[in-house]
Amino acid sequence: MKQGIHPDYVEATVECHGCGNTFQTRATTSNIEVEICAECHPFYTGKQKLVDVAGRVDRFRAHQEAAAQKTDRRKKQEQKAAKEQADSAETSSETRNQKKLTDLKDNQENTPE
């Protein structure tokens, strides 16, 4: 094994931001910061606990609300477009029917008896 190419293996302090727990281990760095550890992880504790790191939970909820509003807005636009299309189809069919009636009346008036 070559000498001088491997990092030093030192005592390290691990600090959990979720619960504030600290413990000692060995690593190549002297300080390790984690968001969740065995003391506060739901798998080990059996309890669900949200750890909000840098506002991520709030940002996620805001994103979900914005998506829901966008979906509602899109549904309203689709309903409005469908209603307008139905109204225009109804109007065009009424116009065609009236035109046919007008043509029939004109034909009856112009035909000699």
C-alpha cells in the first residue's frame, strides 16, 4: 500500500439537526452533520415526526396548493369552453333550421299552383 495517499482516520462528532442528538464515531472528517438519526427516525421510534429543514415542508405545501389552484383554474376554463361550444353549436343548429324554413317558404311562394 502506498504511503501518504490515504486520508487521516480521526474521532468524529455526529450531530443530528432533527433531534439535537450527538454521538462519537470515527471518520475521515472531524464533524458530521445529519438531518435525521436513529434516535429520531420514524422506523426506529415508531412515531411520525416531520423535520423541517430549511423550510422544505412549507415549500412543498405551497407547491401542492399552487398545483391544486392551477388544476381548479384549468377545470373552470374547460367547463367554460365546453359551455361556449355547446351554445355555439345550439345557435348554429337553430340558424340552420331557420334558414331551411325560410328557404321552404320562399320555394312555396315562388312555385306556381
